Amino acid sequence: MRDVVLLVVLFIAAYAGFLALALSQKQHWLRILPDAAGEASPPSGQFRVAGGIFLALSFALALMRDGAAFGSILCGVSLTIAGGAAVVTLTANPFWLRSLALAFAQRRGGD
Amino acid sequence: MDASETAVPTGFRASMNWLHTWAGVVIGGILFAIFWMGTLSVFDREIDRWTMPMTRIDQSAVRSLDALVPVAERLVEKPEQWSIVLPTDRVPTVQLRAREKGGEDVRRHVDPASGTLLDEPGTLGGTRFFYPFHYSLHLRFFDLGEWLVGIAAMTMLIMCISGVVIHKKIFADFFTLRIVRKPQRTTLDLHNITGVFGLPFNFIIALSGLIIFFSVYMPTPQMIAYGNSKVTVSDETFGRFKRKAAGELAAQASLDTMRLEAARRWDGEQPESVRVYFPGDAKSYVEMRRPSERGVADRVDAIYFDGPTGAILKTTSTRPVANVQRFIAGMHLIQFRHWTLRWLYFVCGLAGCTLIGTGFLFWVQSRRKRHTKLGLRGVSVVEGLSVGATTGIIIATFGFLIANRLLPLEMAGRSALEVWAFYLIWIGAFAHAWLRARYAWIEQCGAIAIGSLLAVVLNATTTGHTIIHSVLRSQWGVAGMDMVLLAGCAIAALSAMRLRGRMTQGTVRAVPQPALETNHA
């Protein structure tokens, strides 16, 4: 059970990390939130830090699950899969991603 | 192709673009075949279960090795050596192999519960057709296949690096996949994404593949270090034991006793394989190998016992430098026990196939209009090559599986006929690609859909093992194979319908070459 939970969480972390890195780029931010075109560029710094943290977390969880040898390989291949999943998500532009980005933009606007 | 395309451009990025393009066109066909067969080889033992229904038995342990001795010795008249590979969760049978002096290996499967020989499988299956195809292309003449695979692997490394160099906006395009009416855009984006995200996997796989065959590609250091010495590199690095037969008869000591001793020395781990050299001879010896499935490194740790007395002659373990090579090899060979990684490798392998296929497609799409206008034949030649090398080999693979289910088990030369079916269908796919150029992609995607569905249906009708039946009997390899075949059927059918829809709407157009190549570079 522990292994299953760690595997799911490390994938989600890698996936979230790549999505965060993608949203730090203007073209993807504007694609998800076209109404934000009139504003300043996306919060790239925050998204990139978040993306880095999520990816590092994914790596740490892989090592925790399977040790240095298997964990490194697991991290490497799971990044490939998670990256692909992030690209497909961005292309599909689902409602939940727009809602999440909008919530973040509104929160940022309120700060 | 015209002169402007073949002239080597100046400038580093432009020359890398030229290298990437033409290396891909020339080697891409072989590279796809290697990647496709390698992807299948991830589940070679599960393919064996599918193609050898008699081996779909329940798992059980081997109670006595000594009980297998008379079975092994009956396989050939005067065996020079025979070996047993003990059952695992992926292979529930005992794999028996015996060899006469100067003769070919005889291989059979044994039911570990009853100790009886199972029917001859009559097929090479995954481990003896798809897997050797991957690393040798079944071209044994002067190691020609291994050299071609090595050249392809080296080319893959070059293309990984040149691909990064020529991708001008690699970070800006990192997550970009545009599904647009112009298929060239989508094709290029898909190629870039599978290339960038798959870069660590593809690079490591290609490099580790070269390192596995270091003794083939770089024999000179060994020749300098060992010259004409009888001690070979593998003997020293893996610590193997050898001695000649005495030519005198002697009784064999108990293998079960040796097995117990090996388990005692290996913290309770049972040997994964047992090999008896010169059985019945006064100088016979027994090699018992320790399993290496718990680690990444494909280690070769063994204990050698004296055949007549059971005394230990030598214990060996992989030496430190060799361990590095075995770790790198292990990353490629994936003989370890890690189901998550095994499935992830499979998906990454398919992504690698997509990378190569989209590379071909982009080359053809971006040149079709211009070549047609200039009356050049380059695109039609490469397009036929692309179709045959990609969808063609997939169709041939399903042809192999279908032949496996249709050919009677008792037919002489059955395994050879399956291989003939594979190659004839593959040649036919190339011919179809050149003769029906306009419809080749659509019709071959359709053939893949039909072939994969037919394979599942034939498995159910010829063996009685539907997916549900396999799941209920915990035959996960067979069930998984059927499910993957059905998924492949769905993807191929959707692709064929989508391509047909585009053709009907007339939306397939070549983008003028210079603009798109600038974007790619």
C-alpha cells in the first residue's frame, strides 16, 4: 500500500511540477487564460519555484520508495511520462486547469 | 531530392540540421525496427506465454532438482551439458536445455509440479524471435546484425544531441503541442515533445545498448591486454570456472544438496539456474547462479560444485569494474523485478517509436508538395520506406502472432513458418506502401487494427482463454497481452478513421518547406 501511495504521489508531483513550469511561460498562461492578455506577464518566478519544488519532491519520493538505484531510474522515466501528460493536459485545456489558473490569478490580483 | 537538399550547409546549427535530417532518413527504418522489437522485448516472457499456451500453467516451486536429472538426460543422447532455469513469476515452467557435443541446443519446458515434459511449443516466441531481432536483426553472419544495431544506436545518440542543437526554441516549445489543420505542425510538435521528454530515456537506452556489446564494438583493448591468452575477459571479470572432461564415468552428487548449500551462502536465496557440465564424467562440475532480479545490475554471481562429490570448487561474484558495466547493462536489459518500471519502459519505448515515426512523417510532409511540383521521386521513395518500416513491421508482428495461433502444433518446421510469415508480410507491406502510396498509411493502420483484434479472437478461440478467463486464472501475462492488443486495435482504428477523414476533406497539404524548416531549426 505504501509503495502504491508513494508512486501515485510522485507522479502527481512530477505532473504538477511540469504544469507549473508550463504556466510560467506566457504563451501557455495566455492560452489557458485568454482574458489575462491585457495584464502583465504570468507569475513566472513563483510558478518556476513551485515547479522546481514539485519536481524535486518527485525525485525525493522516488528515492524514498525504491532507493538510490531503482529510485533514480523510476524518477527519470516517470518524468518522461509526467511531462507527456502535462503536454496533453495543456493541449486539452480542461475546465479544472482554467479554474485553477483563474483562482491563482484572482488571488494574485487581490494581493 | 535535389542538389540544394543534399549539399552540406555551412554554419554549426545548419550542419547539425542536415546531419539530423539525413541520419534519420537513412537509419530511421532500422532504428524503428530496433525500438519496436525492444519495446516488445520488455514483455518477451509474457509474449512467450501467449505464443506457447502449453506453458500457461499455475505457479509452483521445484521440489527436487534431482528428480529433473533423468528428464534432462533423456533430452539428448550424450549431453555435453544441460541446464535448468527455475520458475519465476514471469515464467512458471522449468526451462530445460541440453546440448550434445558439437550439436544444437534442445529446449523444452517442464511442469515443475509433476516434473513432466510439456508439449514442444513449436515457436520461437518473444524470447527467441523478437528479443534477438532487437539486438542482432537475426543477421549472424560475422556479427553483421550487431554491427548494424551498433551503428543505429550511435546514430541515435548523434540525433539526440543534434536534435537539441537544432531546436532553436527548445524551452519556449517545451510543452507545445498544436493540434491544427496543418498536420506538419502537429507532427513536428509531437516529434519535438517525444524527443525532448524522451531524451534521458532514449539517450541512456542507446548508450547502454552500446556498452552491453563493448567487446564486439571495441575488441582491441582486450586483444592488447590478453593477446593469445586462454584467459578471456569474461573469465576474469565474472570469475568463471572451466575444466576439461576426464573421459571417465562417475556418479553425480545430489543437486538438491548443492542447492541447499547455495541457499545457505546466499541468505536463503534459491539459485535461479543450474548448469551441469559433462554430466556423468569424473570431472563434471555444476554451476549454480544467484538471482540478480532484486538489483538493477545484471550480476553474474555463481558457485561451482564438483559433480561427483558436491564439494565447492569456486565461488565467484562480478568484479567492481564489471559491476559498473553490469549496472549499465542492467538498466537496458531490465531483468530486474520491478513491474512499475517494466510498464514505464514499455510506454517510453512506444514514445521512442513515435519519435522515429513522426520524424519520418515530418520529412515526407514537408517535402511532398515541392517534390511533386519538381517531378522528384525522393518523397515517394522515403514515404514507402517510412510506411513499410513503421506500420509495416507492426503488421508483420501481428502476422507472426496470427500464424502462431493458426498453424497446427504438430506441423514440422512450425517455428520457421512463423518467421517466414513475419518476413513475407513485412515485404508485402513495403510493396503495398509503394504501390498504394496515396492510401498506404490509412490501409496499413486499418490492417493493424484488424490484425490485433484477430490475434485476440484467435487466442480465445484456439485456447479457450479469453481475457476474463486469463484474469480469473491469474495468467496476467496473457491477459495483459490481450488488453494491450485491444488498445492497439482501438488506436490504429481511430488513426485510420482520422486519416481517412482528412483525406476526404482534402485538408492534407504540404507546408512550403523553407518556413517550416526554419521553425524546426
